[in-house]
Amino acid sequence: MKRAFILLCFLVTAAQAFSQDADSLFVRNNYEKHEYRIPMRDGVELFTCVYTPKDQSKKYPMMLHRTPYSVGPYGEDAYKTVLGPSKYMMRDMYIFVYQDVRGRWMSDGEYDNMRPQIDGNKKKDKDQIDESSDTFDTIEWLLKKIKNNNGKVGQWGISYPGHYTAAALPEAHPALVASSPQAPISDFFFDDFHHMGAFLQSYLMAFPVFGYQTDGPTSESWYNKGWEKIRQAGSMSDGYEFNMALGPLKNVTEKYYSEDFFWDQVVEHPNYDEFWQKRNLLPHLKGIDDAVMTVGGWFDAEDLYGPLNIYKTIEKNNPKAKNTIVMGPWSHGDWYRERGSQAINDIYFGDSISTFYQKNIEMKFFKYYLKNEGEMTLPEAFMFDTGVKKWKEFAEWPPKDIPAVKLGFAENGKLLVNEEGDKNAAFKYTSDPDHPVPYTSQVEGVTFTPRRFMTDDQRHASRRPDVLTFKTDVLTDDVTLAGEILAKLKVALSTTDADFIVKLIDVYPDTAQANPVTPKNVTMAGYQQLVRHEVFRGRFRNSFAEPEPFTPGKVEDVTFPLQDILHTFKKGHRIMIQIHSTWFPYIDRNPQKFVDNIYKADAEDFQKAEITVYGSSSVEVGAKQSSLEVPDELELYKK
């Protein structure tokens, strides 16, 4: 079986190389490229590439892609090798438009991360601009200047371009009739650079990309300077050791990123203050009446929060909008690539899953709304069950027809299903920031962001004394967990602060066999597959804007949501929950002594914490989270 799979991989690779050559030739033979500088209402000009079909016998809709990552290659004789969201849409013929956002690459202006949205009634001054106004002005210009357009525009993008797609929805141009935010960022305090207020130290290498202003339009990258500086910190072959050697985050400020404006913003705004709140896109997603298809990956280590919450917010605020969500077995942006076999780390999900999405979901969506072709048969929610490895359709998300499940904790590491936990039990561990729990079982080098660990084997963590591990008996029937997850912990600390990581894990039976992607050094028998996780910075338990220290010895509630799930734990498997307080270097180390600003903590502030989790704690899946009490500044969590 293994030899056959290797041969299959070789054939797939060869086929992909042939396909890439054919795609590049198709672009050259069927499209003409032109470059423009499109003026915005404040006079700033944005560099834009437009690929138009050579066949001018009919009119075409336009597909817009706005990005901070370059629309290159630059020059009217230099062509992209593939256009649009997929090669299938490229062959279906659209006018494809690519634009460098303001302050990036060949565009004028100043760059701003997650530029705050400005409500329409405040845009009376031409200098009051945001991503929505830039998109509006771009579309207005394109409609007038680009020949043979049919008056309809679609927009798409993955990751930051996904955010720009979502940010164009408020007060959208009337011609923008179909939008697909894919892996979109919605709020930098909960997406990408932070999770529930905790800093993702694994993102350190990203800051030079986002934290330097350029002197003007440029086709050359500017971020190598920042990378070269931090690379001097040591060998980058082992991310755990590299980040431990950095010491407190204040060392990063002093030694490496003193000139990085985005790093400075993160350091100076450790709480969910006005700076972050006004960059939250969700409150602005109102008045939307066009078609929206939000796409995400269940194993996206970067942007899982964004697609789920953008979809839910649009659904709540815009009852007339055609609002669809698609969640597949992908890491960040995997749906854009077809690898033949879809796998995350050691877990295999099936073949040609991205091709199925591109042809049967994405292409149909844009074709229907932009060309008036085909039928709109997409369900409200097209979701992949990552346990049984099948697509499922739902009339609403979260679904109401799948029973809620409550998981409780008992002595001897027992996890209870729909039974109350042992209220008299107390489970203790010592969290030591000098010896943090690794986020992965593998040695990973320093990267832009980790991805494989989202399905990683958790046996390495189960064996640690600073990780609480609870598991059910062997399941006698399939158990499907679907919808929202709420961790409700009752805890006591010996110190004044700590983080809490809650992980939901699928434990494979001892009879589990290797799958087509299983490495020789990995056994699937007893594999503890990470399915869902979240980290919560304990100081924010009552407010993300006004953190509070814990009182040592006092029992307190720490309640927080994990991201949604659709996973069937199959008969013969077990459900496992792990709880711990460090997860390094994915998450930065909490000193566990309350300090005003963790980014400025000294080495002597870091201390061990004796942490107790009480048996009255629980993890609830599928129930509406009406019991979650949240501060006023977080309207997005109110049910």
C-alpha cells in the first residue's frame, strides 16, 4: 500500500507540474495584462493589474483581489502563471483585477494594519478613508474604464486579502454582488497575533512584514532587514530552544524590533483597549444585502476565529443577505491548492477535496451571482466532518439537530459524557514558565507560523505532570460534537495570573492502522489527535479591556469559548480533554505573576504556579453559550 501511495504521489506531482505549465500557457494565450494607477478619493493612487480576456465578443464580470502581499510580477509583459481563485474559474473567463493596498508595494499612501472602518455618515471629508472606501473607489473606476465588463463585480481573498474582502462589505459598491472572504481576519486581538488576548509568540517572524513603512512605491521587499536582525538571536532549527533563549519579550523590543511600528503597537496595547476595539471589523458588518460565502479550514492555526465569527455576525445582522459558510479539512489556505491527498500532519482526510470545493462550491457560487448561470443549490453551511471525513450540509450553523454534549471531570483521569463531574474533586498541577509545555511533539524550526500541529499527536503532553488529562471509556457508539464549545473552569492559583489551555482530543483505538500518509516512525494505535483547542489569558476573565489579578487561593470562574467543531468520535475511540497553562512557543509565556504589561516583564517576574482545577468544571459542546458573561466591549460574543 505504501509503495502504491508513493507512486501515486509521484504521478500527482508530475501531473501538477504539467498542469502548471498548461495554466501559464493558457493565461498568455487568452488574457491581456494592463497596469493602472487608480486614484482614490483622497488623491492616493493604488497600483492595479487587470487581466482581460482577449475574446472581446462578449462582456465579462470582474473578480477583484486586494492584497498587501504584492500583485507581482510587475510589468505588462510579466504574467501570473494562474489567475483567480482557481484554474477552473480562470478557464471560465472573467476579468481578473489585482491591487496592492495603500502603503504596500507599488501603491501610494501609508500602510495601516486592520485599518479602522469609518461609518458612512462620517465619511464627509475626502480624507476619511478605509478599506471599504478604497474598494468602492476602485470598483467605480473599473466600471468606467475597463471595456467589456458586465457591470458585476466579485471579490475574494485568503487571509489578509480575505479581510480586505470582508472589509469591503459595509457600504459596498452596488456592483459588488458576490464576495468570498476566505480565512479572513476579523479582529487582531482574537485572530492571528493573539488568541483570547494571549500573544502568539510563534508569529515573531511575521512582524517585519507588517511593521515597516516603505519610502514609496517599490517592487522590492522591505522586510529582510527585520528578519536579518532577529536571525542573529541564534540557530532557528529548533523553535522551542530559539524562543526560550530570547527570554522575556522585552528583549525582543530592546534587541530586535525597536524600529518595527507594529511590534510597538502590540507592546503598548496589551489589553483590548480602544486601539484594538476600533480595528474590530465585526460591529461594522451591517447593511449587507449581496451574496457572501465565507470559507475556512478546521485546522487553520492562523484564522479559525475570523471565518466563523464573520459568518455568524453577517447572519445575525443581515437577514436578507445570502450568507453561506464552508469549512473543510484544511490548514491555512489549503483549498487554493490541490495536493491530491488532503492531509494535515499525520491525519489523512481523502483525495481531491480542494478540487471538489473549487469546482462544486466556489465556481458555482461566483458563476451564479456574476454570470446568472446555473442554479444556487448551496446550503447555508457546507461543513466537513473531520471524524468520519465526509462533507455534510446544514440549513443553519451552529446546527440545532445534533444533540449538545457536556463533558465533566472525575477522579483517576475519567472524562464523563453528559454526567456531572465530581464536585468534590480537585485536580492540581505545577505550571513552570521555565519549563513550558511544547505545543508540538516534533522539533519545529522557527517559521512564519506553525501549521502541522493542529492535528498533532498529544501523547507527549499526556505524559507530563503539568498537564491534566481526562478521557472517556471506549465509545460504544459514534458521538458527534457539532457547533460551539464553551470551557467552564473553576480554578484556584497560588499566584496572581496564569493562562489556561483546553484541548479536545480524539484518542484512536489500539487497533488503528497506518493511513496513506503515516510516517514510518509514527504508530496510529493509541494516537491522540488534536481536534480543537484554545488558550485563555486568565487576567481577562472578567474583561479584556481591564485585566485583574487573581487572589491566591481564591476559587474563581474562568469561562471562555473554543472555536466551533464538527467531528464524529467514532465507536472504539475515546474523547480526551487536556488542561494546562503553557504551550510554547505557540503562545508566549505568562509570568504567572500579575504585571501591568507582560511584554515588559522582567526575568525575575516569571514564577511557578500551583494551579487547581475543580471537578465542578466542564466543557460544553453544541449548546448555545448564553451563560457566557462577557464585557460590554465584546458585543461579538453576546448571544
